[in-house]
Amino acid sequence: MTQAPTPTADTVRRLVRSLLKNGADDSAGPEVRPAAMGAEPATWWVGTRHVLRLASDREAAARQRRELRLRDLVRPHVPVTVPTSVAYGEWAPGLTCTLDTKVPGGAGGQHDVSAVGEADLAGLLTGLREVPVRQAETLGVPRAAPRSLEGLRRAAERAAARLDAADEFDAARVRQLTQQAAVQLAAQSATAVLVHHALTGDHLVVSADGRVRGVLGWADTVLGDPAEDIAGLALAVGSPAAVRAATLAGYGARPCLRGLWLARCDAVVRLADRLAGKGDSPPPLLRAQLRHAWEPILLERVTEFREDDDGEEEL
């Protein structure tokens, strides 16, 4: 397989001029800079209004092509901004690129989500549930089976013991999720919806007033368990805000508590793995996610669950 070239500011500048057809002989070109540090950055800021994303391999190119079509499908259903591609092409043979409009606002970690912002998140979750499953499948959106909460619980217990020994976390907290509760919070039938699957702080665009203005990063979207997006929000904005948003979106106790415990177990496992030298997420970010996931919520006092009937398709 041919190795992709390393993108540089000059090649990105020429690519942008070509995409916008602004004249290849303009040597100055737009101001470009990598959006993140790295030897081979895949995302570049272009001026103040655009962002260029480069697919690094053919699998990423296929996901990017699907993402562009999916964003058009999702956009009418959600109250927040979904990025729009103003130009699309290839930056290397077989490797796609898209020049998107920049969504104004900061990353989710820069601003706290307000009560109105929680309503924005509720609208997002509601809209994702309303996207027709059949249309998403036609675009090639894959299905993802729900994760075993019991398996994750066991992994979290082992990880929590390591964190406890390192004075990072009280392992007794994980034991609040008993084997019986894990079984009770298993994913139910009739719950497959469109799941963003990457509702991280970097993908939530939040304004200074706490409104959620946009959602980025639609390449990993699947059809599956809506509790995964509740879990993502718990890690990004805190468990109380995530559960309030999910409740406003019409989700009952079971998916909310399932999402809460997915987030808590994930946070414990990821931090323990990182401290053992696995993964590349910065420990301060993982510790912040751990704090967010373990914020207490009133819903945890609920001990009996009724069958939810949200009218969603079976997993």
C-alpha cells in the first residue's frame, strides 16, 4: 500500500486554493495551521471561517464520504449546528478531504453547559432518535451491538483496585454497581437509534453563555444503544447534566442509569490503562472525565424500572 504523504502548510495551502478555485498562482494563499499538535496533522484551521480535514487512509476516506452524506440526513432533525462541507475532493490518491465551515464557539471543556444548553443536548438526543434507521442504513451506517455492562463492571472492578493502590480512586465506589444491577440495566429490545458515539468535549461546541451551538465528529456514528451517547455526555459535561438532558429527551430511568454506569466504568478503566502506559489520552483529561462521570445524581435512588417503550427499532 502506498504511504500517504505528510501534509505540510504549503501543500494544505495549495489544496485549499484548488478546492476553492481561487487561483493556483496566488503564492500567499489562506492562513493555515494545524488544529492539533502532531507529526502528521489531519485537521487544519483555514483562516477564521473554515477547517480542512484530511483522511489518513482508505478506511478513513470511506468513513468521511459516509459522514458527509450522514450530516445532511441528520441536520433537519437536530437543533444544533452540524458542520457543512463547502468543498470536497482528494488530497492524495484515494484519500479524501473536506473543507468545512467552522462552527463558532469553544470546545465543551472551555465553557460549562447551562440549563438552556442542557435543553440543546436534549434536542440533540431527541433528533438522533428521530433519524430514520432505514435511511441511515442505506448510507452505510453500521450497527453496533450493545456492550455487556456486566463485563465492563468486572473490568472496572479490576481497574479500580489498581487506581485505589495508586491513591487515585476509592475502589469501593465501583461496588455500588452489583452484578444484579448490571443485569437489570442490560440494554433492552426496541432501542436501536442513531448514536453519535463520540460526544466528547472536543466534539461539543459550547458558547460562552453555556449554549450548545454545534456537534462535530460524525465519522464514528452507528445504529445502536442510545445509552452510549448518554455516557459520552456524562464524561464530557458531567453526569447530572447528561441525565437531565436525556430525561428531557424522553429517556426513562433504565437508559439513563445504564449510560451513567457505562461512563463510570469506562472512566475507571481508561485512567487505569493510561497510568499503566496504555493509550495516549492525557491523564488530566481522563481524571476530569472520572470526576464528571462520578458526580452523584438523584436518579441513582431509583431501584425499580419499568419497561420503556420509546418506539425505537430493536437492536
